[in-house]
Amino acid sequence: MLAMAGAIAFSGKAIIVKLAYRYGVDAVTLIMYRMLFALPLFAVMAWWASRGQAALTRRDCLGVLGLGFCGYYLASFLDFAGLAYITASLERLVLYLTPTIVLLIGLLFYGRRVSRAQLGGVLISYAGVMLVFGREVTLAGTDVAWGTLLVFLSAVSYALYLSYSGELVQRLGSLRLVGLATSAACLFCILQFLLLRPLSAAQVAPEVLWLSLLNATACTAVPVLLVMMAIERIGAGAAAQAGMVGPLSTILMGVWLLGEPFTGWVLAGTVLVLAGIFVFSRAARLPAD
């Protein structure tokens, strides 16, 4: 239940971003407010997890900054930017490809073997995304291609974070690393706004502020804690399987709150993506062929 609640809360992020865009705000300003409101929560998380622990070394600090930049700042910004062009449903399906990207990174940079079953799961998942993508391009034009590329690059950025965070997780602990890395990402997002926008750009509709506060709490900080609590109880594999409810909840909220169409194309693409990830996840627990 914790893992499912966390997945549903995470999936609500795309819905809130799409709602905020209706008030004329841009991605740089919107992500600044999200991270500004989330910073105190993540700072407290980092402080709590650091109590009684050894001080960070220079290497640890550089690692935290690098992972925060790649895994939370860059991935979040690219995702927010992409959502300006595509539906929340397609965004969630593309982000759900992250485990397959981690697999490809392991293959290309570490020479890790890939089983036929894993490869089959990857192909099924990408076929599902291409099905929904092809339909949206037909209806909405080339902006969908640009938005999909941005979200896919977001998934790549987060996959790089997952691939290179293992050593720091073992040394610092997951809660401490997440708290520190997300706090660094919050500062990056605020700095980006100060460099790219005049201070007058911070004057936005009150609805944007409320939506950003909701995004920072219910769809950012709270699900991080829920998923970590779930992993402590049932393990990462089972938590990931329960998290498969995420794309479905995004689609339902998109139809309900955004008025996005629910078509057979979306349904078929979602089924393929979830089936592919399921096959991929099961194969990952078995020895490579």
C-alpha cells in the first residue's frame, strides 16, 4: 500500500504541472517554485539522516552535487519542459522506460550481459510508447516529437543517477543521499531562475503558487518517503512492481482533471509498456542467457 500510494502521488506531478501551465507560467519559473517549497522538507530530511554520521568528504560532496544535478535538477527540468508539449499520459509512459535505460547504460559502459527475456521486455515497452507517440504526433504535430524527446532525455538523466549512485548509497545511506542530492537540486533550480529570469517573473497567479506547494509536498517529498518506507518493508523489486499503478493513475487523473482523451491507442500503448516492464523486471532477477 505504501508503494502504490507513493507511485500514485508521484504520478500526480504531471497533472499539477499541466494545470499550472494554464496560467501562463513557464518551466523555469514553475520548477523554481516547486523546488523552493520542497527545499525545507528535503533539508530536514538530510539533517535527520545525517545525525550521528561522519562528515562528508570532499569526494562525497562532489558526488552529491553531481547526482543532485543529474538525477533531480536536470531530470526534473527536462520533464517540466517536455510536459508543455505532450499529454501527461505519454509523459508517464516515457518516464516508465527508465529501468530499460539503466539496462542499456550497464550494457554500453559496464559490459553487463542482457538476457533475451530482458531484451524482449525492452522491445515490448518501447513498442507501447511508440504506439501512443505515433498517435499524438498525428493529432498534434511535430511539437509532440520535441516534448517526447525532452521527457526521454529526462529519463536518461535519471537513469544515469540510478546507475552511478550505488557507491554513495552504500556509504551515506539512501535517506541521507536523497535528502542531500534533492537539496542540491533545489538550489540549482533556484539559481537557474535567478540567472535566466528577472525577479519580476516570480509574480505569478496565486493558483500557480498553490499548485507548486501541492507539487512540492504531496507529489515530491511525501512519495519519496512512502517509497523508501515501502522498500524497507518489501524490498526494491516488490516496490517497483507495486509502482506499476503509476501510469494507470496518471491516465485516469489526466482524463478526470485535464480532459485528456482516453482512446484505444492510449490503452493499448499502456498495456504494452506495463507488460514489457513486467517481463523485463522478472527477467532481471534471473541469470542472463
